[in-house]
Amino acid sequence: MNKSLASAAVAATGALLAVQAALPAQASSSPTFNSTSNPVLFVHGYTGDASNWNTMAGRFRTDGWPSTYLDQWSYDWHQSNATTAQQLSTEVDRLLTATGATKVDIVSHSMGGLSSRYYLKNLGGTSKVDSWVSLGGPNHGTDSANSCFDTSCTEMRIGSSFLAALNSGNETPGSPRYATWWSPCDTVINPDSSVSLSGAANTKTACLSHTGLLTDATVYAQTRDVINN
């Protein structure tokens, strides 16, 4: 390389470095388990159970989360979401003790978002939860709940007293990071806008079914990156 070409190369390199230095720092997230990762508590929805999370929990394990950090919790989905929230509080404390962690991340599907939100808002959960995720949650109600009559289901009806109290004031209280995912093809949550919360990061997915939110690889990766940021 002659001197003129060498000088040009040096100048170009210097200019590139200057541009890079001027760029704002980008928020980064780790796709793998690390020393700052929290245990994850999975909360299923109406008629669901712990097995709903098998695919997602398996992906977390592939990315390094130990099984002891992945709590596929089950509860009686017939009961009031307020009762489930009290049981959830006990489970959070158990998980923190078992892992030695100071906070958990909650990943919920469908109705599981309501009991976990109740826990955050009314039972002191904001001090123990770092991130909260709602996949297809009926956060403002759904008309599909008009045809079922369990206590938990009637609480999911649009305009229910349970939802009115839950959504009063700040929908995303405290310091946890809140994130929701909603699908334009989810026929269980109607209207689609029910899922999104004021103050949360609200994400529209591809055309996924209500249960497809549990197994979609993109939704998993986005969820993982949010809670592991």
C-alpha cells in the first residue's frame, strides 16, 4: 500500500471510529442465563395447567436457566383471581427462598395476568417482582367470558367490578417492568385492545392463536430478552 492510500485508510478508520463514538449507547439484553437473571414464575390461564409452559420452559432451559429457576405453577382456575393472587404470593416467597434470589420474573398467559396483577397491586408484589409479562391477557375484559360462569371467568367480563378495581389508578404500579403481547388473530381475547396496559411495553405479534402465544419462538425470544435485560 502506498503512502497516499495508507493515509486515506487511516483517515477513514478515524472517521468511522468517530461516528461510532457519537452513536448513542444501545440497551442490551442477554439471550442466556447469567448472574443477574431471576427465577421465572409461570402463571397459566383459565382451564390451563402447568404443562401449558412446557415448550417455553424448555427453551429457557436450552438458554441456560436451571430447572430450579423455572416454576411452572398450578392453581385452581375456578376460584376468584384475588384468591389465586394470595396463593401466588406464597409461591413467590417459596421460590425466592428456594433459589436465594431477591426478585422473580412473572410470565403469565391469559387469565394468569389478572391474579398476578392483583398480587402486584394489592399484596406487595412490586417489591419482589422485577419483570411482569402478559401473553394474551384479558386485562380490560373479553366478551368470550360471557359464556362461562366460574367466579374467575365472570371477573374477566368487560366492565366487571374486579377489573374496574384492578385497572383503577395506575395500571402498571411500582418499579417492575411491564410488558404485554397481543395477537390480531386471538379469538379468545376480544377486543384485541384489552391486552395492552398504560405504562407497559405493548407488542403486536404475528397472526397467532391464543394458545399459539405459548409456543411461538419469536414471542419466547422477545419475552426472554425483556426479562433478562
